[in-house]
Amino acid sequence: MRDLPIVRSVADLRASTRDLRLAGKSIGLVPTMGALHDGHIALVHRAKDENDLVIATIFVNPTQFGPNEDLKAYPRDESGDAMKLAGAGCDLLFAPGVAEMYPAGFATSVAVAGLTDHLCGVSRPHHFGGVATIVTKLLLQAGPTRAYFGEKDFQQLQVIKRLARDLDIPAQIVGVATIREADGLALSSRNRYLSADDRATAAALPRILRETAIALAAGSAVAPILDAAKQRLVEAGITRLDYLDLCDEANLQPLGAAIPGSRLFVAAFVGKTRLIDNWPVL
Ligand code: PAF
């Protein structure tokens, strides 16, 4: 298999794409933090189908981790990731260091109000500011035609769509369906933290989400159904539930009744690992 070209500076990234851009070629961007799994590879395949050139990025972004989160422990395997990307047909990897992305004196941040007030924004108050800032930078640095993000991080996807719209960034933000294990668990780089027992427990998340979504779609009252689902999650062995909410998928506001465009969102600790998932209702 050919080696994947890797660039580490914004100047080299721009130089590598300049001629293609001038020739009117389309660029698909797949931003990641590495530790790639089949969910990321699905983003690369989609980008490959829809663009002339695919650029992936790997940057474990420190500003989106809270003080007690797993920044230091976050899995890193650049050479393994580069092989997976090359195998999926990616054309270029941008893998900058922290000093390239946040040089001394860096003082700007992007905040998306409203969409970040609920769900993960409550227990991870700095997270979406870090995501919005780094994704804005990546979109401006790579200048893609389209950029691809997984629906597993549905709130993140909506935040990124909004910032691109609000800041007039001329890239189409494309959401790609969650890739799941055979038992329904959404693929995530953090799944590798799960012990065998935790992994068995984690399968309760998609199962209970799906069954709850079916009950809500059938018209059951929201509060008692959510209470019952929370109870079932605890009985299944979830260590701590962060939230289980029914929200409007466009604005992420909590809903008291299932309506078209409503979606269930969950965040829960299984052992020490925080997992998130979501499921469409109507
Ligand atoms: O979803 C991720 O991997 C990250 O949040 C992203 C979008 C690459 C920004 O660091």
C-alpha cells in the first residue's frame, strides 16, 4: 500500500492543495482526533465518493478536554491511523502539533450559544468552545468543499453546522450515520477503555434507546417513559447517568412530547468511561 503523505504545518497544507483548488477540484475534509475506527473510515469513504481529494486531520485538541478528562490518556497511534486512512483512499493527512494550532499568544475562541447550553454542554462546559474553535480553524486552514462528521456526536454536528452558517464558512457540513457494533453499541475511540464486563453493560445503551424511541413514537407520555428508561439503564449496570433527554434535533431544546424531528440523547458512565449515543424518534 502507498504511504500516506503527512503535512504538519498550515503552510504545507495550503501548498499541497493550492493547485487542485485552482483547478476547481473538490476537497472533502475528515477532522479526527485519531484512534481511528470504522466510524471514521465510513467518513473517509463518504468523502471519497463525493470529492476529488480527501484530507483527514488528526489533532488531539487540548481545549475540548476538561481538567479531569482523559486528554493525557487519549489513545494515540498515528502510524496505525495513517495506514487505515491510506487503505480507505485518503489522499493527505494533516497532523499538526499543539504549537502549530495554538501558537504562543493565541487568544481567540469560537462560542456557539444556545445549542451548547444543554446535553453535554452542562457537564462539559468548556467542551464545545474547544470543538468550535478547532473546527473553525481546520475549515479555514483546509478550505474544504465538504467536511464530514459522525452523527454519534450529534450535538457536535449541530454546533459545527451552525458555526459554518453563522461565520459564512463556505463548506458544506455533512453528517454521516453512526456505525454500530453487532449488538448496537456505537463505535467510539473510547470503547477501547471498556473492560469485558463494561462492554457487556454498554450494549444496554442502544437497546434501551431504541426501545424507548419506539414507545415514544407510539405516543406514550414522555416523562414516565424516560423515567422507566433511566431505571432500566441503572438496572443494566450503568455506573452513572449524565442525561437521557428527548430533544428537538434542530435546536436541541428538550421536548415534552415526541414530534417530527425529535431524538433521544444519552450520556452515561460505564465504569469510568463516559459514552454518548442518540436515536431518532419521529
Ligand atoms: O469528533 C472529534 O473527533 C473531535 O471533536 C473533532 C471534531 C475532530 C474536533 O477536535
